[in-house]
Amino acid sequence: MSTKADYRIVIPARAASERLPGKPLQDICGQTLLQRVWSCAGKSSATEIIIATDDQQIQKAAKAFGARALMTDSNHNSGSDRIAECMEQLSWPDDTVVVNLQGDEPEMPATCLDQVANMLMAHPDADAASLYQSISCEKEISDSNAVKVVVDEQGRALYFSRAVIPAVRGHDSIESAVKAGQSWKRHIGLYAYRAGALRHFTSLPPSPLEKSERLEQLRILESGGFIVMAHALVPVPAGVDTPEDLERVRRAFQ
């Protein structure tokens, strides 16, 4: 394990999941999904790891495997809102760096957790930091569940979309565009925030583009903030959203 750095990880874990009921407590080779995620966090250099949940059964299970778990409001619309409540309960100052590790990422590399935290620390004017990885598969590029991001020369996010951005022009297909050298970046839903910026973000109403794309990070861009982006240092496996994803992850841990 690397030297501890001055940042926290909060893992939001809610009970409700439309595609995979009871997701945080699903078994993966003898451990719950949530424990697998918590174990990933434990391999990072974070000084503190907290699970924020709305379910007493999840809290009980988390405490059983040694995690610190806080109860939060069940009416939160997003993990960001749940983390903001967690920060208020713990009275974290505005300059606290917090990494939002989704509770369905049991294979998240610790390297990427440290990377996104260090990126934010290196950019004091950024509202958030996040990662992407290059994609070249036509099916993935055209998949609306695969969020694409475009960035400027300084690594600032310009826009996030479920659409194919940048658009394909002058080519018959995405495949031919890839062969010609056009590239796409898939956004990885891993964020680092400063507590003050997250407080401000969660105080704002959902923005028009956010509601159109169903991507809350667009609220930051629409309100004039900026998100610093970088290519993930190591590949990040997909998270668990469906029963098929769960079986894939079980096979991986076997």
C-alpha cells in the first residue's frame, strides 16, 4: 500500500436498484459487492474510507466487515447528494478532498483512486477531477450507456454526452473513422471534489443540459465551473449494473 495522502473516499450505497435489486449485498465469491468495493478503496492511499447509505441492513453489513458506515437520507437523487450529507455530518472543511467511489465498482484500481485525488490537488482552481479511457469499439462508441467526453488541450472537460461526440464526418461508419485515426474518450464515473465545491454543486438545481443528457456532471460546466480530466493510468473494468454484470464479475474473482 502506498503512503497515505490527505484525501477521503466516500462510497455511496443505496438499497434501491431497478436492474439489480439488493445490489450492494449481492454475493461475489464469499464477499458482498459492497465489501469488494470497500477493499478496493483500502488499497489506495486515502486517509479515511466511509460508506454512506440509506439502508440499515447495508449499514449493519458494512460494520460487520469493519467499515465505517453512516446513515443518510433515502430521498437523495444522486450519490453526490449523499456524499454532501456525509460531509455535513462529519463537518469536513471546504478544502477537504473527497473521492466519490460508486458502490458498484468492485474492480476499481487503487491507482486510479489516487490518480484522481492527486489531479484535483494539482489543480486548485478545478471544481472536480475525473478520468477517461480511449475506446475504439464501434458498439461501445455508439452505446448511449457509454458516456463520451471531449476535452481541450489543457485537459478541461468541454462536454459530456451519451451521443457520439465528436461526430463522425467524412466517413461511412464509426469503424472506418477509427481506422482513419479518429478517437473517442469514454468517461469513467470516478470523481474527486473539494468539499466546498461539492456543497456548491449540490445546492444548485439540475441544469437544462443535465436533465437532457441525464448526466449530473454537466451541472458543473453549465454553472461556469470546470472539471480536469486525464486518461486513466490503468484500465478500469466496467461496474455492476445488471445480473449479467454480476456474473461477469463473479467469474473474474473466481
